[in-house]
Amino acid sequence: MKILVCITNVPDTTAKITFAESDTKLNKTGIQFIIGPYDDYALARAVELKEQNGGTVTVLNVGEAEGEPQIRKALAIGADDAIRVNAEPTDSYFVASQIAHIAQQNNYDLILMGRESIDFNSGVVHGLVGEMLGIPSFSPVMKLDIEGSTAKFAREIDGGKEYMEAPLPLVFGCQEPIADWKIPNMRGIMTARTKPLQVVEPVAVDDMAINEKYTQPAAKGECKMIPVEDVEKLVTLLRTEAKVL
Amino acid sequence: MSVLVFVEIDNGSIKKSSQEAITYGAEVARMTNATATVLALGAADESALAQAGNFGATKVLHASDSKLTQENNMAYADVLAQAALQEGSSVIVMAKTGLGDAVAARAAAKLKASVISGVTSLPDLNGGFKVTRSIYTGKAFASVDIRSEIKILAIRKNAIEVTESGNTATVEPFYPTLKDASFTAKVTDVEKSNAELSLSEADIIVSGGRGMKGPENWQPLIDLAKALGAATGCSKPVSDLDWRPHHEHIGQTGIKVAPNLYIACGISGAIQHLAGVNGSKCIVVINKDPEAPFFKAADYGIVGDVFEVLPRLTKAIENSK
Ligand SMILES: Cc1cc2nc3c(=O)[nH]c(=O)nc-3n(C[C@H](O)[C@H](O)[C@H](O)COP(=O)(O)OP(=O)(O)OC[C@H]3O[C@@H](n4cnc5c(N)ncnc54)[C@H](O)[C@@H]3O)c2cc1C
Ligand SMILES: Nc1ncnc2c1ncn2[C@@H]1O[C@H](COP(=O)(O)O)[C@@H](O)[C@H]1O
């Protein structure tokens, strides 16, 4: 079985986000980059599925060279090889077109992604890729098993879960508890250094949408403290001042 | 020309988030001298669909094929693209939900359209088509210049206030061509929580953290939620510990919510939790530790024991009704 896992290279979940170059670029100073947390779940499950069913796991990142430490980490966790499409990930359509292009050349049985990237939070790349390849896509998926050429999985729906079955190939956007995050061990880190990481140039895609400028949310006003003796006052304040009741 | 709005139906009526999408679509239609058409799929009463007019739509296309009753992003996107071509729509709007994002994405690939998810503003039409969207899990916004001819927008909850005109829309049947390839997956089982209110649609959420000490202590929180007509949520450790179901977990790795009122009970306010609630209009924090980071993100704070505060709040709400 051939599995492709698409990973993003994103600021750590605790990072404070600020901008540089007249608010047109992320200020990367002091920021630690990580594999997107949902992508990490996808990767962990891919490695487990490979252990159970045999096959290969390829990781793919559309991004610049600075993301290579995260790609190496994915190799250390258990992926067999990696592809980096050498481009700044601009909009979702661009990224999806790159992923679809790679997928068209390789016939993967499964394409696993995170439910969303934590930088752009679109939750759309899996759907775009699925449609570009003409195969179904499901997200967020929280359980996934493979039996022969059938995937058995559970996806979250509004207020519950749906258990489903579908023939491969498929695209999934993953979230916990599909697997536990894996931490690379020493052997993994050593072998990751020599695993193949292929760098390819992007295919041309029309500019669909351009991020012109970034802004930060307005600072929150002071928190109004209500003494615990006056708990009941909160109800009045929520009704008359905040007007949310 | 028309603006096409994809809506979701729940229990026979148009979901709150979809009402917002219709309001948004109708406003874009007004700005561009167009009309707003709604696309509804699956089983729904004509009278419920005509309600789309109340939020500004003039027409509803209803594809009632029973195959479309089951949530299916592949088939839905196919129908949406066919409706967009029939109507000559260059702007397609929907609510940002799990289904909305998937349908938006797949329709975008079909129509060679750009798809912008998490939109928080109406478009600025001065010299182009620019919208603001939420990024970095609510920690920032991007102003996006959309260049493609067809634009698909998934609107973030609470980005626009629903307006009601009292009008009704005309409902027309819509007969799309469905492809077998869209129906290869089958549902083998469904687990629905018995909560009447879904978190993503709720206007008020009462949420509990590890400070609730254990699943057996949830009743006071549930009582407050009942009194407020609110949904219940929780922090990640709470669902990791199986105190509450996974789909209640709010934050960076869980569900993102944007209610009018979010009441956090015994939640410390870690940045990953805040990432899921920073779209809320008003935040109330109840925590016994005055140094809890959540107070910095709150509008109202009470330093106290949840087990004392919650029953008193519930009583106060009930008394004020
Ligand atoms: C990559 C990553 C992703 C994450 N994603 C999420 C996420 O999506 N959502 C999420 O919630 N967390 C997430 N976390 C975890 C997050 O960092 C925190 O650990 C978590 O939010 C803490 O949960 P808590 O506030 O319930 O528990 P605690 O941090 O243990 O806080 C409990 C609070 O309750 C208060 N308390 C105790 N007893 C009482 C009482 N009797 N009355 C009143 N107050 C009381 C305490 O003062 C304390 O502030 C993530 C972490 C990582 C690393
Ligand atoms: N630049 C990228 N390179 C590789 N995979 C990506 C990239 N951007 C997004 N993805 C994948 O698509 C998923 C959804 O991303 P998004 O639609 O941006 O929320 C992510 O969790 C990744 O698995």
C-alpha cells in the first residue's frame, strides 16, 4: 500500500504571531516551527497502517527549504521518503494543485492530511485535492483502518460520529484520536539522515488569491471582575451591559 | 447574475450558520446589483425553504433527490457547480462548517474558482474583490485580494448579524445530474449525541475544564447550560480523560466556536484553548486562581470555586426569567 502524507510547517501552537515588512510577512524571529498538529496525527496513523499492512509512506510538503527539519522529523518518525515542492505556499488552490500533480504521478492508495493547517486554517486542501484527482475526500476523520482495498473509518459530524466504508483510493483530513503523536527515537533520527528527500519545482498555477496584508485582532478590553459574593450581578451585567442574554 | 448560497438544513429548518451565509450573500448581491439564490439539498419542507427570503434571498433551488439526504461533499459540490453554471453565479457563499469547507473546496476545483475559508468581512469592491479572513487560529487576520473570476467564500460564524425582512423566497425544484462515482462510500453506523444543541451552532456555551475535578461533577454545569439554553463544551484534557465526549472538546486541536457568550468553568486558559474561543463575543471566566491566564482574555471574571458559583448562577438565571 502506498500512502502519501501531506505536512505543513507551521509556528508552534504557543507562538505569538506578529508581522514584518509592513505587515505583509509573518515575523519569524523567535518562532519555533513544527509539523502541523493535525498533520502529525495523519503521519502517526500512516506509520501504524504501514506497520500493519506493509507498503510505503511518503511525506510531502509544499514549502521552502527552511521546512526541511520538519520533513526530516517526519522521516525519523517512520516515513520512508519525502518530497518537497520548492515554493512558498500561497493560496490553497496553489498548494492543492502541487499535491495533486505529485499524486497523479504516483498512484497512492491513501492520501492523509490534517483536518486543517494551523496557519491558514482553511480545511480545504483535502477537498481540493480529492476533486482534482476525482476521488472522495473525508474530514475530519478520527478512526481509520484498512481491510484489503477498503477503508473503514469514522468521521465527525455535527454532534456525533458517522462510521463509513469506501473503496480506495481516498483522501482523508485527520484529527485525534486517530493515533497518538509519535516521537522519533534515536534509530529513527539516525536513519532519517540518509532517507531520500527529493526537491521538485512547482507546476505553474494562476494566481487565484493574494494575501495582501495581515492584521492582529484588536486588544481585548479590561476584564471586569465580579466579587464572588455578587455572583448574581453577573446575570444583570450580561443582560444589560454585554447584551448577550 | 446571482450570488449563490449553499445552505445546510437541520431538523427541517435552515441552520443558524446558513442564515448568516444567506444574509452575507444577499448583502453581496445588493452591492453588486445581483440577486441571491439559495441552493438546498435533500429533504426539506417548502415552507422552511421559503424562509430563505426572510434573510434576503429571492429564489431557492431545491434538489430533493433522496440520494442527497445523506451528507456527501462530492455529490453536493457537483450539484452546487451545476447550479452555479445554470445561474451564472460568480460569487458562491456558504457557512464555514465541516461540510461547508468540503463542498466549497470541491466546487472550487470543479469551477477553477478560488476558495477562501474563514471570511470575517463583507467584500471591499474598490478596485477588486477583497475580504478579510481569520488565520493562525484566530490570532490574526489576512486581507485577501481575490483574482479569480468565480469566488467561493466560507463565512465564519458571527461575521455578520442575521437580518430579517419578513419576505419569503420562491422555491423551484432543481434536477441535477448525479454521478455514481459520488456514491461509493456507505455509512455503516451513526452515533449522535442526544444534546439538542450543537456546539458550532450554539449562541451560548458553558464549558468545563480540569477544575471540574471529574465527570461525576458535571451536573451543576449542565444545569447552568439548561437554564441558559446553552450547549456544553470542555477543554482537551477533559475529553482526553473521557470525562466528556471528544466532539465537545474546544480549542486548537478541537472544535472552534464563536458564540455570543462563552462561560469557562475551571479552565486555565492555555493558548491552545483560547485559539478555539477567540471568536466569541463575550467571555466569562470562573476560576479559583486569580492568576489564571484565561482572565486576560475574558470580559467578566469571577474568582471562586465553580461548585459554589455555578449553582448560584443557575438560580440567578432562573429567578430573572
Ligand atoms: C499541540 C497542543 C494542542 C492543544 N490543543 C488544545 C485544545 O484544542 N484545547 C484545549 O483545551 N487544550 C489544548 N491543549 C492543552 C492545553 O495546553 C492545556 O493543557 C489545557 O487547555 C488545560 O486544560 P484545563 O484548563 O482544563 O486544565 P488545567 O490547566 O489543569 O486548569 C484547570 C483550572 O481549573 C482551576 N480550578 C481548579 N479547581 C477549581 C475549582 N474548584 N473552581 C474553579 N476553578 C478551579 C485551576 O485554577 C486551573 O486554572 C493543547 C496542547 C498542545 C501541546
Ligand atoms: N504547504 C502544504 N504542504 C503540504 N501539505 C499541506 C500544505 N498546506 C496544507 N496542507 C495539507 O492540507 C491540510 C489542510 O490544510 P488547509 O486547507 O490549509 O487547512 C493540512 O493539514 C495539510 O495536511
